[in-house]
Amino acid sequence: MGELNINERQAGDVTVLDMSGKITIGEGSVALRTAIRRLLEEGKKRILLNLAGVSYIDSSGIGELVSSYTAINKESGQLKLLNLTQKLQDLLTITKLLTVFDVYESEAEALNSFK
Amino acid sequence: MTVETTELSLPSRIDTVAAAAAAVAEFVGRSGIGDDAAFGIDMAVREAVTNAVLHGNRQDEDKTVEIILKSLPDAVEISVHDQGPGFHPEEVPDPTAPENILKTSGRGIFFMRSFMDEVDWSIRPGGGTTVRMLKRR
């Protein structure tokens, strides 16, 4: 089992990635990057990251979230975040990224927000 | 009065970051630090060691990252030393400035300063940079 586990499922035309573990420098960040690149190659551009199981993220992981966001936007897609832990929400607040990302606490609400 | 000191010497590899974090967590656990402070120390140590491995020693395995942990009566002090050319923290751009918010890197020092009570850098005689971080109890 790796540092970050990513389970992919489809909800209509939205791809949900249920993530658990750590998004940190090395394996965790690479796993996220690889997953996003693969989805974009498959033409899946509406992506919801369910971060409920992500216990830890460092500056490299935050950078990877930003990188994912810009890569998906560049392809005219949408990336949204679901179920942030309090610590991740705090990190996104102090880095002012909470204003950049579209963040949800309800999966139904998040899925409805994709247009 | 120093209560306890631990010194580590680790190779300049990415997996050193997790190894250092684990060693520091164990030390912090013994030091009677609260959970919130321990989380902040963990974040700061990972960022400091990442910087030492990537930017200081540039993953040159002939160079080591040295970590000194001190449990003081009123604080925990952590020093991370690399063998790199040194750098000027004041030249690192503010990652929360509007033009930098969407940058994919450059938040490590910001996190270190956010989570620790004191952070300062010095160039050691003989070369290398030391970052010293203090978290009060």
C-alpha cells in the first residue's frame, strides 16, 4: 500500500477521486500528479477530489493541488474539492488558496455544481 | 538548562524527509508537547528538511542533513543543517501575494514561519546553512 491511495469512480460525467493517506513530497505528490494527468489524457476534465481520508499534506502536496487545478483549467475542465479536514482547510486559508478552490462539504452539492 | 538533546545525521534523499519527521515525532512525544504544537513542529520539520535535501544539498548523497533536537524547559528547539551554498530567506517571495498564489512551489518557508514561534537562518563556519526553529511549550 502506497503513501496515498486513490480510488476512482464515475458520478455522471464527473470523475470522483476518493483519496486517503498523505499528499507529501515524493510518492504522495507523484501519485496525485499521475492520476490527474491520466484523467486528462482520457478526456475526463470534470474532477472532484474527495479529500476526507487525507490525513496530512505538506507544501509539496499543496503545490500539487495547485498544479492539478491549473492543468485542468488549461484544458477547460473543472477541479473541485470535497470534504477537507480541518487542518487542510486551515492550510488553504493561510495560503489564501481557499478563495481559489471551489470547496464542498456535501458530495451531492459538489456534483450539482459542475455545469 | 537543556533537558535532552538528540542529534541525527541523514542522507540527502527525499525519503529522509519522512525519516526525519518520524524521529522528530518520537522526540516531541517524549517532550510532553501538545498535539497542536506537535502538528506544527511536524509541518515545519518536513519543510526544513525538504529544503535542506533539495535546495541545500541538491540530493547529493555525499552530503548529509544534520538535525539537532533540544528539549528545553520552556520550548523545543530544532536545528537543521545542510552543506549547501546558503541562501537569503528575505529574497524568497511572499507566496500569499496575489501574483504568487497559483505558484506550485515556494510555500515551505512560509509554513515554517507560520507554525513555529521563532525561525532564523545562519551560515555555519565551514559552510552550509543552519535553520533554527523554536516552538514554545
